[in-house]
Amino acid sequence: MPSDCFAASPAAGKSVPVLAENEQVPRPFAYKIVNKLQRAGIVAVSRGAAGGASLNRPLAAFTLLDLLRALDDHPTATACTRTPYHCDWCEHHRTDCRAYQHMAQLQRRLEAELAAHTLQAVIFDLPDRDDPPIRIPAPREAP
């Protein structure tokens, strides 16, 4: 999301066609994204000749977690950490699942990490140099 993606105030909003062209995305996709951001309170949309989409608050007021939730992309470690979830195994065994307990702990850490990064920082700041990029290992082949 470039620095000029949205205007600073509702009076100086950018139209969805302009946003779509600037970001090189299809207009229908841009409309869907702006609608989701509006429902989440991240952007305001005003109609008319001087209308358009604009941020409701500065980028520093929104986190990655806010953005992902607004886009209905709740990051979850596993399906069972997404609420509401009903676990047939736990019900059948009448006990808590140890795997769930570990995954729930990871889920809390994931959400805390995403909440610790503002959109302002993600877009404009360089990442910490002491934090090397994550290397995801290739999946192991079954024997």
C-alpha cells in the first residue's frame, strides 16, 4: 500500500477507479477491498465529484491484525483456533486436546505479533536488520 494510496482526509479522498489504476488491480477487486475497509472503520467513503476513499485515522493507528481482520482473513494457526469451533475429538474423549492448547498459545503469539506492527511501519520503515528473513523448509517426503 503506497503512501498515496488513500487521502489524508475524507474531503480529499481518492476514487476507487484511481486507486485500482494506481495499485494495478481490477476495479471490482478494489471496490470489494474498499467496502471491507469501510465496514471495518479503516476508511471513509464519500460520494460526489469531490468524493472518494480516505483513511479515518493515520496509518500508525492501524495494525496488521486490524487489516487482516478487516479483510476477513483472520490469521489462524489451525482451524481449531478459529472461533467458533467445535472439536468432536474433545467431546468424544471428554478432555482438552494438548495439541489445541499448544496451538492456542501460538495463536495468541501470532495475534500479538501482528498487533505490534502498524501499517505506517510496515509501509515506510525498514525491517530490523538483526531479524533475518524466515526460511521455510521444504516439506519432507513421505517414506
